[in-house]
Amino acid sequence: MAPEPGKYDDLCTHVREQACADGAVVVIFGGKFGSGFSVQVGDRAPNLARKLPEILRAMARQIEESAG
């Protein structure tokens, strides 16, 4: 999604490949390279990038609800 690989891009690639997934989002809090995130969308699911904001908003709502 970004033009240059981020500091956690290798980890995101590993997660996506191990899960045999079309895409992955990895969020790191206080990791060895500091906090950050990486997002990847595979070639098999080009429309996933357009749906990502909606998916993340739904995740945020679920987190807010479960956190009370």
C-alpha cells in the first residue's frame, strides 16, 4: 500500500504467507523497531484495499464495545 517497505513489512509478509491470506494488517505497539504497522493486499484481491477503511472502522467499533 505504501511505496516503500515499512519497518514491519517483512513481518506482515510472513504473517500473510503463513495464513495463505489475500491480505494482512499487522499493528505493533512498542516493538523492537518502535510502534508501527504494515498493510499488505495480495494480487488476488485488488478490491480489498478499497474495503480496508470499512473493515478497520468495524474493527474499531468492536474493540470499543469490548473495552467497555
